[in-house]
Amino acid sequence: MELKGIHHVSAITANAQKNYDFYTNILGMRLVKKTVNQDDTSMYHLFYADTKGNPGTDLTFFEIPRAGHTYPGTHSISTTSLRVKDDDALIYWKERFVKLKVDHGDIIEVMNRKSMNFRDHEGQRLTLVSDENNSGVAAGTPWEKSPIPKEYGITGLGPVHLSVKDAGPTKKVLKEILGFRETGTINNRLVMETGEGGSGAEVHIEERTDLPREKPGRGSVHHVAFRAADEQELAKWKTIIEKAGFPNSGLVDRFYFKSLYFREPNHILFEIATDGPGFDTDEDIERLGENLALPPFLEDQRDQIEAKLRPINTSRSEN
């Protein structure tokens, strides 16, 4: 039994409308599910992904309108990577970011892959990483209705970067409990991978003894999820995690997938999520994200839930 790679990353925004505008109109990702946080239905939960919302392509956001500024530090998921097809795509994106005044860095090479750091409007720390020299977990397929030409579109999630005071306990959990493999060190970051490996299955751990603990807010990451094949595997992971002595959420039905949550010793929240049943369970694949979707166990509360949410204008610009 082996985790297949990164499933999704969930972050925090203070404004769902501005978040939608950035991730669809500027980054060209598809809003595949507009729903609510099942643990607090007063807030949106937005899912951006490839054309079908395939596992490994989802970047999600909880809207917390009162979320304050993020003060970066340790005990955190510090950077989320987004994959693109090749090096030429990075050149396209650099030119686009200049045109649209998106905060970004230079194109650099790390681990034989070219990449470029950038930030969204709330300071979310992101990296575009080229798949030109990458192998391993397959990428997704950019949405054909995206404002971004398909050959340059975002194809999924790349390596997730963790910042901790002491890498040892986090490494132990990833390696001895979750079955990740240690593949080396690059730029003072320990690189670990699972499944078929490659960009879509990597976690990078960086020790930062010079930083305080992160104070999360808008633009910070809430948790990272790893891919399990199905509910049967997820149940086995629950047993493994319990035997290792970690409290956990138990199996949670998110309707679009099943989940299990626990915190590793550096207090970073890990989730294991199943690949299915998927986002087209309750919506036609051509209409994903157009309306507020609620799982059956919340449907009888729709009127009350919708009354608490500010409508999102989902029209697309021609940037």
C-alpha cells in the first residue's frame, strides 16, 4: 500500500470574489466546485483544478473574511507549487505576470527543473514548476475554456514545501508511517517522494531555526492532502496512524472524497483523501463550479446557508 502523491492543498482567503478573480482570470484554473466548509457552512470552500478536477490538481480555499495578515514562519506549509508543461510556459507566465503586475521572481533551476516563485494578491506563496525534465505522477489537463493557451496552462500541483524547526520528526512520519522515500537534499531542503515520484508526489522539508512559528491568516496554507486509492485503503491508513500513536479525525465523508486528518509532530495538518468519487458526482462535467453545490447531508439547509454567503460573480475576463 502506497500513497499516490499530492491530492490537494487547502489555503485561506479573506475574499472569495477576489480569490476567484485571481485563480480563474489570471491563472486560468477552473473553478470545479463552489461549496462550503462542511465544518462551518458560513464560509465558502472553493476548489480550483484542471478540466475535470482530477486528484493532484486541486488548490482549494476557505473564505474567512476576518482573516488577518500572515506572519511567515515555521510549523507551516510555506509554498505550494503549480505544474506547467515545459520551460516555454514559464517564459509565457513571466511575461503575463509583468503585464498584469503580479508579484514574481526570476526563472531559476532547482533539481533539474526550472521554476518561478510568485505571490497572489493576498501574499499566498506559490511556485510555477516546469515538467520539461520531470517524470513520475502524471499531470492533469488544462481547461479548454481557460483564458490561458492550453500549451501554457497549469496542469496540477507540484512539490509542497514545509518549514519546521526540526526536520527529524516530520521526516520520520513521512518515511516510517506514510511510506515516503528520501531522495536527497537540494538548497538545504530534504526531498521526499511517494508513489510514482516526480513533481506531483514530492514534499520538501526545510529547517528554519531563525524563524518564529508562523502566525497564519489570509494567504497561508491550512493543510496538505495525500492520495489514497479508495476507502478501503483509507481505513488501513487509519489503523497505521493509530498504531503509531497519532490522534486523528477518523474517516470523514466529504462526499466528493473520503478523508482522514492528523497532525504530525511539528503541528502541520496532514490529510489522506481518496481519489473518488469525484466532483462530477452531483454536477455535469460541463457545468462544474457554476452553482453552489452542497452534499446531500447539507441540502436541507440550503436556504439558510445561501443567506449567509455573498454571491460570487463568476464571469470571466479576457486578460
